[in-house]
Amino acid sequence: MAARTPEAEKRPGFFRQIRSLFTFTREVYPWLGWLLLGILVLGLAVGILLGVLLQPDPLGLILWGLAGLMLGLLAAMMTLTRLSTKAMYRKLDGMPGATGHVLSTMLGRNWRSSEMPVGVNPKTQEAVYRAVGRGGVVIVGEGSRGRLTRLMRDERMKVSRVANGVPVHELYVGHGEDEVSIAELVRTIKSYPKAIDRATMGAVVQRIESVSQSLASLPIPKGIDPTKARAPRPR
């Protein structure tokens, strides 16, 4: 008798998601609960005040109070969402791989990127990420800027070979001069003016991916350092 297949894992409900979001955000902003409560009370007070001014009877006060409470609830939800995004950026700041997570989840449908880096130094954890969109190709370096020079140069040369005429932008994630913080990374990339259409964008993505796959599959003989290989002498 065949074993029963396990049921698909249910997604958490709406209220459980809100609770998780609240718990996550409160770890960064301990005063979050008081802020949300204040917004709800303010919305209720505004509703009652409007009821007193526009419909000063018991039914009117109840209806306007409920309307103010709903308005306060909506404002509290918007505040929670906004603060949770800031809390996420604060927790990700300085973590290896944070750039890939932000690029793959926050850029939207007009950009193509992966959470995995396109170039990495396994010893020092410096990594290079790439995003392709209507604004061109963006190469993002994560780690020490001095040690990223070679990785950034190699990726730019690879992109330039297959995307001639497409703008190529370079960004470095950090808090130093000419660097972009992780919180401003998505906004900076989206600020680039549109330079290519969707068809060109798709073609560029395919070309870059095909070149990356072919380079990764090149056979390297064992025991030979490709940086020290020399051409055979003529006989």
C-alpha cells in the first residue's frame, strides 16, 4: 500500500504574519508597541471629534469613532510595514550576502538579479553581484573595495563583450566615500534612467548567462596553474 503523501504546509495566517512582523521589528525598535497604540488612539480621537462637529448624536459618534479607528488601524499598518523594512536593512547591514538578498527580493519585476554572486573571493568573502534592467547592467561589489578591484574589472569586461552599447554601472556597498549603503542600494539602482527596452534587456540577460556558463565549464587540466602556463617552444 502506497504511503500517504504529506499535506502541503499551510501558509501562516494574516494575524500570525502581523505578529511575526511586529516581533521582528520590535527587536530593533523597542518602542514600536507604544507608537502603534498612539496611532490607534489618535485615529479614534479624530473620528470622535469629527462626529461631534458633523453629527453630534449617539449613532453619529459611534459611526465616526469606528471610522477613525479604522483610519488609525490603516495608519498603524503602514507605519509597521515601513519600520519593518528599515529594521530589515539595519539587520542586514554588514552581513555577507546581504547584497544578493536585497537585489533578488527588492528590485521588482523590471530588474533581473540573483541571490548568488557572479564573482567571489573564497578567502576574504568579497563578492560581486549583477543586476540587469531597463537602466542597463549594474555591477555591485560587497566587501573591501581594494580587494574588489579585480573581481569588478573581470565582471565589467565580461559584460562589455556581450552587451556592447548597454550602460554598465558600478556600485560599492558600504558607508565610505562614493559607496552606497545597503538601505539606499535599491533606490540608487532604480534611479538610473531607462536606456534599453524589454526585448534588449532579455537578450542581454541571456547573453551574459550563456557566457558565464561557458566560462564556468571550461576544462582546466589538473596540476597546471593557468596563470603560469606558457606556450610551447618551437622546435
